[in-house]
Amino acid sequence: MLRSLFDLGVDQIIMINENGRAEEILSRSTVNLSSQKQEILHMSFRLHHSLLQDFDEEYGKVDYLVVERENVKLLSVPFYSYKLLSMMKKGIDHMRIIKKIQHIVNLKYEYPPKSILCEAIVNVK
């Protein structure tokens, strides 16, 4: 299921758990970051989502975060108790990717969260 994100231009898909650790990394290109920097990046997205949860009551839940840098676009979407971090080239239409992720979640809404995660990871491999 998540494999279809690669067809939309995503280069890397990372499942980040509640502790900010990558439980699964799926990539179609080489990452030029040390493992330590990758870990910091993953934790920073998890922390950012956690900090924004403090305002859920006033503004509602966060649907997604987009960070555009000079050379890359980073998209983080809540995926049950996980955060799904997608990395892509800057020119990629992130709204198509967001809609695809939401579609995947809605298709499998009747399954327990762990089942969708396992199925999503298995189908990507």
C-alpha cells in the first residue's frame, strides 16, 4: 500500500514511533546522513508533533507538517500512533501524497492500528 507513494515521487518513507525512533525505513535512494543525524531528524519530527498536540483543543489536531528546504521537501503525517515521514524532491506535489496516505488510512480504518502498520510495511517490501 505505501509502495504507491514511491510512484508519486517519494524517495523515502519512515515510520516513526512514539519515542521518535524509526521502526521501518523504506527507501528508493541513498540517504546522505549519518545514522546519528537520521536519528535526530526522526526525533525532531516526533517532538514537533508532540509540542503541537498542546494546542489540539484550541485549534484541532494536526493533519500534516511540511518542511521545504533548499534541496528537499519533508512531509510528516500522523499515522495512528506513528508519524509517517516522507522525503521527496522539492518540486513534488505534497498534497497528492497527503491525500494518498489519508486514503490508505481510511481504507483500512476497520482494522486495528498495528494491523495496518504491519500490512503497510509488508506490502512495501
